[in-house]
Amino acid sequence: MIIGIDFSRGEMEHRTGVEWYSHNIVKHLLDLGAEHEIVLYSRRGGVSSCCRDGVNPVSMVHLRWPFRFGWTQFRLSLEMVLRPPDVLFVPSYILPPITPKRVVTMVHDVAFKRHPEWYSQKQIRVLELGIRRIIKKRVVVLVPTEFVKRELLKLYPEMCDLDIRVIPHGVDHTLFRRRSPSPLQGESAPPAGGWQRGEVVDTKVVPPSPYFLFIGRLESKKNISHIVDAFVEFVGDVPSPLQGEGRVRSYVKSGDVETGFPPEADHPQGETPSLQTSLLLVGRPGHGYERFAHKLNHPNIHVIPSVSAEELVILYQNAIALVFSTLYEGFGMPILEAMACGCPVITSKGGAYEEVAGTAALLVDPHNILDIADAMIKIQSGGWKEKGLKRAHQFSWDASAQQTLALVCNKY
């Protein structure tokens, strides 16, 4: 069987959720598809990091297209006419107009339909066209959670008779893993040769102080405004050169973050807060960024547009917690990535969040700033790392790829 895969999203240099899914699912499909011929349709060309020696023969077909737009609509469609595969797998659900008879695609979420205010009119038109084409072609639909399946059936009742399967995303346990304890310094020490706090990364400085972490595009649906407001509530007064450290609701002693001491309380053994807690936002601006950009001008808030996968692991391993109290997700891969690295997680109640995190994350009302701020205190009480590690190991890209390949080959 010839399996064609649209790899245009998985090969992108700057990846977010959909791009990381495309990259990881293809990498693991190549390890499993030994009895099939796999063709990757590439827009960029070159050798993919997914193609490794010793795996099933794979063809990387560079479909050249000189224009910024129209690659899927025209160039990929032309390839389907000239050299159609037996089945086409599209990791994102924007299908070409011309396809083989059997098509399998992943619908990650339908946030554009539920909350159109978070998207531009152009984005809405493209995404709506994608769903309508799925319905018209009667393709096999994958979704990452039961939540997305329910949303699809509520918003598009005409999809009730389509074959919709829930296949959860995975997490790369060879990359995202808990830091090995140092025999000299204990678990709080960064790995030897690793990325130390305070180094310059992509022209930004990782704070040398304890920090909360957010990973994702900086846009309205990620609830950045409320996360920032909650953080400001958490740290209290803004420090200044004249006022010293300011009012802090957490303190650091011997490298370990401890909690529960209001500014007027006596600290153990006369200790006072020695480092100011920071909020680190890793992501590029998205839709609605201009509405909250002014809030990021805070001395304890740091923004890094992008980091490598290896640097991201170090950030997870050293963070107090991941604050992922976003407003709408179809899955939320940072939740599992953080858990796999031993990083406690604060995330939102309901939707896909509880389906992914289970009882291993501290759940908050994403619309309640004080609820998020209080969670920043509670998350440091202990026990969340172990819960998260156990939960993360229930997900893997191998399992996701096995189910996906079986469905692509019509055996599932």
C-alpha cells in the first residue's frame, strides 16, 4: 500500500501544537510502516529529521510552489492527479480539493467555530472550508479527545454519520523526561553542560530567579491577560531599585521553592525572600496580542519568542510550575510535556484539560484571576511532580502511531 502524507506542517521551522503533532506522528509512523511505501509530500524540500536510517523506505517528494499561498489547493492537488497514493493522511485538516478515495485527517479542535472572536476573518474562512471539505468527501476523521468529538457533533450535526475516532496525542519520553539528580547538588541542579539559568537565549535572558512557565502562542485564546494578572497578584508589589525585592508570596532557600509566608510573617531562621519570582512566556505573538501587550512590560515577566526542543526541556525541568490556564484546547500537549519532565501543572477546569491531565494537575477557573493566583501558591505544596510523571507515562507517540496506522490502512 502506498501511504501519502502531507508533511508541510511537520517540517515547519517554528512549531506549535499542530506542527509538533505532524512532526511526531510522522516520525513514529515511519518506524511502524515497514510493510508499506510511505511518501511524504514536502513544501520546503530537504531531508527531514523524521527520516532515519534503518526504517521503512520513505520517499520525500518536494512539491515546488513559488507562491506563498495555494500549495495545498493547487500543487498538492496536482500531485494527487499525477501520482495518487492509495490513501492520503493529512495531520492537519486542510485537505486539497483533489484527493484519493480514502483520506484520513486529524481535526485538532474547532475553536474557530466556538469562538470566532479569536480569529481573523481569513482564518475562519480557511478553517470552515476545511471542515466543509471533510464533510463533502466523507473522510475518516481523527480527534485527540472525546471533547473535540463532542464539539464536532454539536457544531456540525451533519458529521454524525462520519467515521470519527479518538486517538490521543502522545509525548516523546526520550526527550521530555525528569532531570537525573546530581550526586553533589541534588535534583535542583541543572544537568551538566545544560542550559543554565541566566543565559541569553534568542536575545532574551532566562530569569535566574524561580519562575512560572507558559508555553504557547501569545494570543487571546491562551488567556495570557489573565495569567499575567494572576502572576502580578501572586508576587504583590513590583520591586524597584529603591524598594528592594518588594512583597513576595514565595521565597527561595537553598535552591528549593517553599511557600505560604505572607510578607508580614516571620520567615524560618530569620530568612527573607532572596529572589523575586518571575513569569516566563515562551511563544510568538498571535491574534489579539496587541490587546494585552502592554501588560508584559513588567520587570518580572520575560518573553522568549522561541526555544529549541532541548532548551524547552530544561525550562520545564527548572520551573516552579507550568501555568496553562488557557480558554480552549483540543488537547494541550504542553500539559503532558511538563508532567513528563517532572514539572507541576496548573491548567483549566473542564473541556479537554481534565481528559488529558486527569487528577495530576491543579485545576482552576481560567476566568478567575484570584483562583489562578492561589493555584500558584498551592502548586508548590508537593506531590504534583509524582502525579504528573505517572499520568504522562499513560501517553506515548508509539501508541498514537499504532492506532493511526491501523486506521489509515483500514484495519482499526
